Amino acid sequence: MEITRTEHTDDATEAFVAHRNLLFTVAYEMLGSAADAEDVLQETWLRWAGVDLETVRDRRAYLVRITTRQALSRLRTLGRRKESYVGSWLPEPLLTAPDVAEDAELADSVSMAMLLVLETLAPTERAVFVLREVFGLAYDEIAEAVDRRPAAVRQIAHRARAHVAARRPRGPVSPAETRDALDAFRRAVETGDLQGLLDVLAPDVVLLGDGGGVKQAVLRPIVGADKVARLLQGGLGRITAEVALRPAEVNGSPALIARLDGALDTVLAVRVDDGLITGLYAVRNPEKLSYMRRETSLRR
């Protein structure tokens, strides 16, 4: 029986919609940018709509393959953009749905700290690591997605795992532990308690700010509890009647958002190790805050 164009489109649309959250998650983990991930999904749909579905054995795998190839192409372009970026480049934060935090592995993989670790991988290494370690794809499936032989993919995966293991957070951190550290941090900032800040910051804490050249932010990493605490206690971190710090679920983990006169001003994510804050990531670039207006559903 001949399949009409309308039937093909409906079938293709149904498959794409069924896997859309998964495809977005793949693209976002590879790019660290929700806006670019959405562009990748648009490109994926255009290619998927032209595929003869009768020749596709596994639609999910096929869609992931298209998304991966488009994300790899976009990742190389994004790398050139980052070279001219003003100040530190941080991933685009997402206001995530509660179910993301319930999947500990997924929450860890999209955390600001992990996305920054993934930034240190070469594009193909990042794709292989994400597809293997986060989504559990077989080596032959990954090989098709990145246009490499399965044996080469195994070597890349081994190299990427070792690279990430040396740089990732020291161990799993419960949401409760992160929330406790954030509560102590928030109280100290709001009250100007320098000792309270020093008590919750690790000695080697690193503060990164991303203003994108549009909003004021530290242009280089600030390292060390004393330097970070004094900076936060000063004008940059002073919380006045016009600024309110509120808890939020960002990238699957507890975080803080700052509002100035009711408008979203800053998203502050943290990395916590052994109960102390080892990483502070302040995103102020307005172009990166649009996905904080609504919850994003992520899937593995």
C-alpha cells in the first residue's frame, strides 16, 4: 500500500515528538547552550522529515544519530564564537522540572560543573562520552553517529572517561547537601557575614562570572575563599532591598536566582564537595537567561 505524504509527515512528526526531550538533552549536553540545542533540533527535524521511514529499523537511534551529527557541526562553530567571548563563558542555565533531580545520573550530567568539564573535551570526545556514559548507546551506534569505526570509538571513550574522571566533582552530592550549603551561603551574603562565607567556601573555591560583555561580571576566575568572600561581601555581592535571592532548581540541582526589582538578574549555580562550595557560577548575560522563564524537561 502506498503511503501518502500526509501519512508520512504524521508518522515522522509522532516519532520526533516522542523523542524530542531526549534529542534536546543530547544536543544540550554536547553544546551547553539551550538556544543552539533548539537550532539543532530544527535541523534534525528538517532532515528527519525527508527520510524514508520504511528503511529505518530503530527510529530513536536514527534520530539521535542525526542530532549528534548536527550538534558536532554546531559545536565547532560555537568553539569559534567562544574564542571572542568577553570574559568567562558559562553554559546556559535551565530551570529544570523536578523529575530531572530524581534521576541522579541525569542531574549530574547536566550540572554546571559537569558541563564545564565537558567543555575541556574535543568535540568528538564530548559526543562519544555523552552518548556512551549518559545515554548508554552501544559502540556501533556511536560509531555511526560520529563517523568512526567502533574500535576507534572505544579508544576515544576510554580517553574521554579518564579525562572527565580527573576533573569531575569528587563524588556524588545529594540535593540536600547542596541545599544546606546554599542556605548557609545565602544567609552569609544577605547579612554580610564574612566569617559565615569563609565557613561555607572551600579554601580553593573558584568563582566564574558570565556577563557576556553586556552585564558587569568578573572577567577572570577568582580563586581562593578569602578573595571570593571579600568580593561577595563588597558591592558586587551586596543584597539590598531591591535585590532578592531565591532558591530554584537549575540544571537538576539546587541553585539561587537573584532578582532586581522583580526582574531576573543572575543565576548562581554551585559545585559542592564534602559539604563546602568549591565552585560558584554566576550567569548574568541576559541572552542566556531565557530558559529560566519556564521549566525544561530533560530525558535519557
